Amino acid sequence: MPDAPAPAAVEPAATVTLTIDDVETTVAKGTLVIRAAEQLGISIPRFCDHPLLAPAGACRQCLVEVAVPDREGNVRPMPKPQASCTLEATPGMVVRTQRTSAVADKAQHGVMELLLINHPLDCPVCDKGGECPLQNQAMSNGRSSTRFVDIKRTYPKPVAISTQILIDRERCVLCQRCTRFSEEIAGDVFIDLQKRGAQQQIGTFDTEVLGFAGDVPSGASAIDASGRPFASYFSGNTVQICPVGALTGAAYRFRARPFDLVSTPGVSEHDSCGSAIRVDHRRGVVLRRLAGDDPAVNQEWITDKDRFAFAWQSAPDRITTPLVRARNADGTRGELEPASWVEALDVAAEGLRAALAPVDAAEPAVGVGVLPGGRLTLEDAYAYGKFARVALGTNDVDFRARPHSDEEEAFLAHAVAGRTLQVTFGDLEQAPAVLLVGLEAEEEAGITFLRLRNGVRAGRTTVLSVAALASRGLERLDGVLLPAAPGTEAEVLDAIGTDADDELLTDAATALAKPGAVVLVGERLAGSVGAYSAALRLAARTGARIAWVPRRAGERGAVEAGALPTLLPGGRPVADSAARVDLAAAWGVEHLPDTPGRSVTQILQASASGGLGALVVGGVEIADLPDPVLAREALTVAPFVVALEVRRSEVTDAADVVLPVAPPVEKPGTFVTWEGRPRPFPQALATTAMPDHRVLDLLADALGAELGLPTLTAVHDELDQIGGWDGARVDAPGVEPAEPPAVAAGTAVLATWHQLLDAGRLQTGEPFLAGTAKRPVARVSEVTAQLAGVADGEPLAVSTDAGTITLPVAVTAMLDHVVWLPTNAVGSAVRDTLHADAGDVVRIAAATTTVAVAEEVDA
């Protein structure tokens, strides 16, 4: 055999050597002086500087004395102090900070005096008091007395930039962190510098000057004469990075002081990005959440939903005690009544036991279906899967409380389960091309969107999207749209690299063939026949890596935990006898059920037709299911329903036994990101509420089965013991694309996806956040609008035999004969109202009146 080629020599990174405060140091070329000082442990005061934002040199607080070699090598001082946050280190540079230079110290004192001329000295009532860099640096790098005796500048306060972000302009030090974040990181330019000289300020801006265009927020907001409220999913980050108390959040404003709060690290429960957060609570009440610092995942940013949507965990409809449905004298179902844990568990066990082995021997056992939902921690999802198989003897367990398919299940078993960290957030920033299929990154995975923007802004990454229209998020990624009507995604994916006549698809194939390219597929592809199969073929054809990005925080963990009808923990196929024997030995049982279970829809259909004796439901929202009408019928017909829930819902209203469980803030656990990265978090609040896995352990004990999962440690010990599966995997799905539906006059193909802020129950109790949700509109092309007889802004009725949704039209550059609606916005509950989903044909026509859209998103 020929010798293997020698590895290519790695060129050392270019470095420079300089001296800071008489200490010589070597740093990478291009390093800013302020960063070089940090590496030596020397802190230079600053306000405008932020490691994730481009240098601005706006505040001048970081002035240092600098000397550099001239052409002859003589080290000569610069004529005046320099801003260390914009100055790159050069060979031979000599820097003296305020520690060793009287010049630098005097310059910093002068800048601080200038900043405090107009800054109000209201620290005791300022929300930033106690954690304010200005406050700290005024003490460490400021004068002990002021020479200013005139009247300070004032402004009317506060100005509501939106319903959730307020600005006190007299506190602003013009560091421009907020404006730079909005322009560089989020791409939402909503505030900017106004005016000149002494009247210069940060505020909402004149749209005619800056040419802002975008979706209008639904909430009414007070604005100044020069601007308008903004609609950004990331606006709360400006509050956190503001170095003074100029920007504040409406929900937290004046509610507490930092020294009154207890802080606990956490992980957001809202999407599969697993963003690090900090939970600040006082006397058992969460008052705010901040972004955690995690360079590998969310850096220092989170979405507004992650930041503000936490009130649901302590909502007034919180269930705090077990509930058991009484029986009337005639045997009919009565009302839910409070009960003890012992009574509730006994009643639940009795009902489940009857479903497994009816009292009347002439009646066949019909079994129990388990629907855990997709928002559980890894530990809880594992408990549901084990409970179904060990205590109930069934594989009828499925977490996918949303549209799903057998093709998707095979895709998850083949390409997702057990394949961790094959694509990471860091890979997205470095990828030459990223193809989004069935995924709207900004709406469905906010941090993924920001990481993609990092790659795009650096000039490394090209983003492509297979969709019916280019969303505003895709436009801010400078993305390329590969047009595909809903249901035709498989055809477009198969044409990439095989259709030589289509220049757009040929260019896409060339981009995806570059080393490091990535294909990101969303959960919405489950509704497009053959799309997952085509995505796998595309990845094999181009060499691109593929990753699955679901919306919900618990879905990737549920895949790994085996909460699927054909998949056991660790990626073990139910149909593989060796996998069953392996797991049975680990669980200490003789055997596991070998019949593949039923999906969510099949379980609900079986229940609605009388084919199931009971349902165990945990954290499932009826409106999220593919057919809410079927779900309600299934819950009504089911002889017995056990619900494990945090709050009252449609499921608990139909349940026979309700067992309260702890929300994420009241329990420790682990979410798993779409990358497959475990994200453990501790318990923040003391409580008597129990996590799902402990409740299921008690319920299994009442059934006479041993689950062995009373504690988090016990769950982790089992997961570690089981490990991953090294046997044969499920074959890749090979589903052929379906024929697209025929579109007749007066009809269109429905396109839809969830918006980040919508009518979901995890956003209830936060009216300030609801005010910034995008106003629901129906999007159609100009041709489609003309055919329907509507103009931009006029009401359009989208209907099926089940119902009608009427929304104002937004004429958009998109495919003809397609209409887009938000899936679950206020006034646009697509599945509940239309009984339809993406790819279905709906009727469209001009409407005479528009359905009123609520100003608050509050389910």
C-alpha cells in the first residue's frame, strides 16, 4: 500500500509582542489593547466596549498612554491618550494604563467628570443601582467632588420604545451598545443616535431617514415625535448590555434591587437551542431572567421569549394539589375535586389497571396510550418511556405533540438518535453554506439565527432556504430563497445538483459541496411527504452534514430517551431483539414489548374509536396537535385519563386524575439542544412540587411495578449504565415525493409556521412581551392577491369546510397560488379553525370585514 500523505504543516498564527504596565506580553495579531490588558489581568474602565460588538470608541473612558516605535526603532509617545478599545496591538508598543500613568488616570477622570455633568445622581431609585458599571467606575476612576454647578439636562421620561423596553434618555452615556447590537447582531435597526451636540440622544428614529421597513408590532406604544416602536425578538439584550440605567424592561422596572435577588443559573425551556440564562428571584418569586455567558451555545444573547416569558410557571391557574374527578350517584362523571397524593395515585392506578386487565373477563384488554409532549427534560422523557414499557407493557408512547409522520420517525431513528454534536453552533458560523429546509431560524430557533448571522457578517457563510417566501429573517441573513410550494420540498431537494438547467439550484449544489456545509431540517418537514428522505439523499450527494432542529426544548432529549413508539433509549430500535434484551437486562425485567407502538395520531384515533382503555398525558397543548378536534374527541371518549400538568388546560379539564408536576424553575434537570448537547440546570426555587419522573415512579409503584426513578441521581445512573446503542440502526427512509395538490380558481396552497411570539400558553401572563408580537397577516403574492380581488392591507378570508380565518393581506414577493398564515397567532389558529396544515388546499376570497385581532397574546 502507498504511504499515507504527510500531514500538512500548520502555519503558526501571527503574533505581536508589546509591553503593558511594564509587563511584556505576546498576543495574536489584531488583538485590541484592551483585550491584551485583560489577558494580563489588568482592568481598563470602559462603557462602550463589548467583546461581541465591533469597536466604536464612543465613550472614551478606556483612554491609555501609548508609545510606539518609529521607523528608526525609537519608541515615541503618541501626542495624546488613545482609546484602548479601538487600538490594535503592534510590535514594540508600550502601553501604560491608569495603574502606572498619571496621564491616563487624569484622562479617565476627565471623561468620567464629563459623563456625570448631565447624568442624574438617582442611584437609589435607578434599576441599575447596585450592578452599574458607571456607579462602580465613578468610585474607582472618578473625582471625589464635582465642579459642575449648573442645571443638568433633562428629558421627558420614560419613552416607551416598545411595550416592553423603556428608555430614560437623561441617564444615557451615548456608548451606543444598544444601537450596535441592533445593527450588528440582531439586524433590527430600531434605535439610533438623534440630533447633535449637547442634545444628542438615543431614541426611536425617523423611518423616512433610515428607511426602516418590517413587520409592525401589534402592541400600542407611546413614542416620541421622531419615531415608532420596534418589533425585534432580541430587544431585551439591549437592556442587559446597557452599562447604565438608561434602558429598562417594563416588567422588572422598580420591582427589586440587584442586592435583593438570589441568582441561579438555568437553561431556557422555550426552544431547542438550550440558551444559558440566569434566574433572579426574591422571596420565592422570579422577577427577571438574564442571558448567561456561554460561548459554545448562546454567547451572551437570548431571545425576548427566553428573557421575559416565565410568568406561566406561576400563573393563577397553577395546579398545586392532586385532583380526582368525582362520580355522581348515577355513575356519570362529576367535577374535579382536590385529593391527597395517596388517594389520587390509588385512583389513577385503579383506572390504568382496569384498562390493562378489565374486570369483566369477556372484555379484551385495550391498553393505555402515553403522550408525554415535547417540552420535558431528558430525565422526565426517559421516565415516560420506561413507564410505558415497564409499568404498562406497551410501546404506545410518542412525544410528538405536533404534525408528524412515519417517515420522520425513521429519519430520527436513522440520522438523529445517538448522533450527538455532529453539527454544532460553532460549525454554523464556520460553514461555507447552510441550507434551511422546513425551518424558519428566527421564528423557530432564535439563537440559531444569531449564530448564522455571525457567519454571514464575517463573510464566511451563505444561507439558503427552501420555502415559499423569503421571510424578513432570511433577508437579514442575506439568504438565497429556493422557492418551493408547501409539499414540494422533496422535489426541490432532489433537483439540487441534478437539474443542470436551473442555475439557482446548480449554485446551491456547488455551495453545499464545499467542505463543512450543513443542511438544517426542521420538524415541519414531517408534513411534506418524502422531504426527509430527499434531505438525506441531498446530504449523501453533496457531502454536507445534516442536523434536525425541532422547536420544542425537550424533543431532542425525548429522542435520546426513547419516548418514541419504535425507538428505545440510546437509539435502540424496538424491532431489534438484541436491543430489547440489552435494555431489559439494564431495567431488571424479563422482557419488553416487541410490537412497535402507535404514533400520537394513531393513539388518539384508537382512543376516539374506543380502542384504548386509558390515556396518560403530560404537558400536551391541544392546539399544537395536528387535529385538535380529534384530540378533544379522544379525551372525551377515553374511559380514563391521567394528566400530569403544571397548569389547568383542556387536557386537565377532561382528565379523571390530575397529578401536579413542577415547572422547570422548581426542579433540576437537563434539556438537550438540537446539537445533542446536554444542558443541565439546577433547581432555582424551593417547592413541594415533584418532577414528572418522581410522580411516574410513585404511580408505577401504585401499579405494582418498579420504575426505580425516584431521584435525579437514579435517572442519571440508569442513563449512564444504558449508554448508546452500537448495534444496527434503522434504515434510512426512502419515501418518494407525493404529487402536489391541484389548485383551482379561488384556492391556494396553505403555507404556515409558528412565529416566535404567538398565542402559545408559555407566553401567558406577560402583556409587555405580547405587545411586541408581530401582527397576524395573510401573505400572498401580487398575482394571487389580484386573483382573489384584494389589495394590500384589505381583509382576506382563508377558509375550509371547517372554518374561516380573516386577516389583512400583506402582498409579498412569494410563489403564486400560495397563502401564508401564522400557525397559532391571535386570530389565526390554523389547525383549530381550518383543520388544515401546510400543503393543504384552502379557499381564499376577499372579505368584507376583518376579524378583530387582540392586542395581547394571551391564550
